[in-house]
Amino acid sequence: MGTLRIVHYLNQFFAGVGGEKHANVAPERRHGAAGPGVPMQKALGEAAEIVATVYCGDDYFNVNGEAAIARIVELIAAEAPAVVVTGPAFASGRYGMACAAVGQAVEERLGIPAVTAMATDNPAVELYRRSLCIIPTGESVATTGEIVERMARIALKRGRGEPLGRPDDEGYLSRGIRQNVIVPQPAAVRVVDLVLRKVRGEPYTTEIPLPDVDPLVPAPPLRDLKTATIALVTSGGVVPRGNPDRIEARRASRWSKFSIAGLDDLSSRDFECIHGGFDNELVAADPDRVLPVDVMRELEREGSIGRLHEYCYATVGAGGPIERARRFGRDISAELLAAGVQAVIMTAT
Amino acid sequence: MVREMEGAGLPTVFFSSIPAIPLAFGATRILPGRAIRYVLGDPSLPLDRERHVRRRMVEAALQALGQPCPRPTLLSLPA
């Protein structure tokens, strides 16, 4: 068997181009492995070669959508790989979306298998896990070595067209695919065995995991805008200058509540953006780009809305766990309801 | 956060620069942000024009707050 050709997709940061300031670079291709591709090549040994690294800025990808994907797919196709590896993206939401979208496009348009890796609570996992082979990572880049080894092993299998084993055995996330297998015990015996294990408090693995159903009961619409008190909430990290509540720039553990009473807009003198997950210079220059106090005040004065709530709420939505976001939502809602707020405009960067 | 606020009885409009994420997570009233770096604005415009753009976006949000919205929906902004 000859050496398998692999193309690796990275963002501008992991490709070594630069950080957020370079998040606008267009798709490019370079020869050989880069960034996490270097240890991955070691893990692949002689069996495969990372012939090229294709990279793109995270902002560029997000803003250009389909055009960016099409260009990236074109660059990858030119290398005629047997398999494409994207990431690992860890907890980065934008990068995770890019890794997953590129993987899916490569599979659908080129018929080439793809492998990616990211943290299990990366938003892209929810969107793509049913169609893509995603290897779960932790949040920390320090685990790169171990993750690229697993990526290499699974990429080799996929590139050679070998079937993958069960998700738990191979180390990728279940895609919800059921495969028929022959087991010696009939279902009746297996289910009794599972029940006995459960009542004894022993570990057991269900054969049919139930979906995690969590329906949302939507709120009824506002009856009368002209009398309603409306609050502004953001995960975009706009806070009073000096960040008095010490909200973390990533994986925020709390939120900030601050008064906007008497303010006609948010000036960069008094407010700043402490979000660490995107290039926040433009928001820092005019925080109304995230919390639109200026136009809300205008609408309040004209009588289009009853009142703009005198407090804004802000946190940072970068890499934080979902359970934490839920808690923020619950706590903030309780305060808003107690204050007589009737509706919310929420912004996310 | 939006799910919890809606669930608590507060109609909530969500401006997101990556609407696919709130759609997948079951947020209901979703409007597209302009870009990650300027959700409600456009630094390429002069300030008064930018403010007008922002006002149009906020007006669309207010309108959405007055409409029933039982399912995750990506609403559109006025042209």
C-alpha cells in the first residue's frame, strides 16, 4: 500500500499566521504540515503524508460563508487527498464551525472522508455530530499531542476505507448510527441483565440511549410595545470601563449588571469590551454596536417603547459550558421579572 | 441564556452573528447580526448612516417581540 495523501485544514492562528488581528485572511494553501499537523505527521509515520495545509481566518470564514467554503474545497481538491483532517478546534466556536463545515463540504462535494476534533460542548458538535466523524477533546490545547495521535489513527482508517468500530472503542463521538451485530444473548436476557446491574448499582451501558429532549416553552408575545419595559442583555463583553465585576475574557463565570440611567449612548470613555474571543476593537470604539442604548433611548423618547430598563446585563460568551449559560439566563431572568421588565433584546458577537 | 429567558416568560429577540447556533439550540426569535465584530452596526458607514442601520435592526427586533413565535425561526431584517 502506498503512502496515503492527507490535507489538513487549520485556522490562521494554528497555521502560524497570527491571532485575532489576522482573523480576516482569505483561504491559502501551503506545502506540508503546520502547527498541530507537525506532531500528527509524526504519529502517521510512513503510512501517510500531510501533503498540504489549507488555512483560513476565522472571521473571513464566518463573513464569507459559502464563498469561503467553496474556495477551501477547491484548494483541498487540488491536492487529491485520500482523507481530510480539520482542527482540532477545542472550545473555539468559530473555528469549530469552520472545521465542521469544511469537513462536511469535503465529504459531500468531493466524496473524500473527513475527520475533525473539538470539545464536546463546542456549538458545532450539536450541529454536525450526526453527519461527521468528530473526536472529542478537552478545552485545553495542552492535550494536543494525544488528540492528534487519535486523529491520525482514525484518519488512516478512514483514508484506507476501513470501517470504523464503535464510537466508544475508537474514540469519536457517536453519530447515532445503529449497526446490526450478532450477539449470543437474546434481548430478553440482555435487558434483565441490564436491570440487575442497575439495581445493584453496577456500571451498565444502555443499548438504546434516549434522546436528550428539552423542549423550550416560548414566551407569549408582547401585547403593547408602547408601554413595555425592555432590557438589553449581551454575551458580547461590553462592561463599564475598568470591568468592576471582573468578568473573565473567556469562559466567564459570572455576569455584570450596570446602570445606564440617564445615558443617551454608550461612549468608549465609560465602557469597554473585554470579550476575549474576537477582535473587539470596533466594539470598544462604539459599544452601541453591541448594546444599542443610543437607538433604544431614541425610541423611548419617541414613545415607540414604554421604557428602556435602567440596567444592562453583560457577560462573555466564549468557550463557557452550556450549563453555566443556562444559570446566567435563569438568574438574569429572575432579576428582570422582579424589576417589571417585559421583554429582552439579547446580542451575541 | 435566551432559552432560559424565553422559558421564564420574557419574549426575547436574539441577535446572533452565527444564527445556525441559536437555531440548533432552539432559541426562537433570531435575527442575524451584521458581523461578529459589529453585531449592530457597520463601521464602513458614516456614523449617522450606521446609527440608522442599527435603528432599523432594533425596530425589526421590537416587531418580532410582538409576534408569536412557537418555533426556532431565523427572521429577516428589512432590506
